[in-house]
Amino acid sequence: MSTPHVVVVMGVAGTGKTTIGPLLAAALGVPYAEGDDFHPAANIAKMSAGTPLEDADRWPWLDAIGRWAHGRAGLGGVVSSSALKRAYRDRLRAEAPGAVFLHLTGDRSLIEERMADRKGHFMPAALLDSQFATLQPLEDDEAGVAVDVSGTPEEITQRAVAALRRLED
């Protein structure tokens, strides 16, 4: 990519944001930040107990991610954030207007299978229904691309790099 963008890797839990994010950052030659690291302890405790977050829980988390993205403006970076609702993406863009979104999408059964296979993550598969119910895909006026998560992490990353490059054409 000619001008380094800050890319927000978004999608429901289990789409591979934490796997694809670092691979994408390496491919683009920019740093990666794990969005979950920006959550306050209370949010992690709530999700670990199987309780979906409310918007009031998300605002400070989104603001912290947005501040990181703003600090990387013109330098490039990749950060993960579910960013399921348009309002959440608008909040991120308020802090980092040049951010672009990479929406990792996929078949619900594949995502559920992957969630069942992962170990040590605080987000239980039981919250997947609430994630899909909340999801508002990228709209035409939002800078970003959607990439399917079928295949290997390397294949997904290659598709993501190609899709992001097309944004610049």
C-alpha cells in the first residue's frame, strides 16, 4: 500500500481477528495491536461470565483503540476490534478519521467450529448468537473491505492484502 493506513480488523468473535491481524501487519510492514488488550478488566470479567457487553461498556474501549489508531495515522498499523455496529465504527473514525476496516466474514457454522477449537480465550461460543445479532456489516460509504475467512490464515491474509490494495485503485 502506498500510504500506510491504519486497518481495523473487525468481525464477530471467532473470525480470526487475532490470527489474521498480526499476519496482515507483517505483510504490510506495520505494527499490530490486539484490540482485546484495550478492554478494561471489568469488560473481560463480564464476557468471561457469558454476559454480552452493553454500549456503555464499549465506549471507553473503542476510544482507547481509536487513540492508538490516531497515533498511527500516516505511519500505518493494524488493530483488532469487533466493531460490530456502525456506531462503534463511527466512534473509532471520530478518533482516527483515516482508518479503514477489514471485515472478516464467514459461515456461522465454520466460525462456531473454530471457536470450539480455541483454548484460553475469554469469549465463550455461547455469545456468538449475540455477536451475529449485533453485527451491522460495512456500508457503502464506509472505507473498508470484506474478506471471507474460509481457508488457511495465510490464504485469508493474501485475500485481505489484495482487497486493501484495491481500495487504493
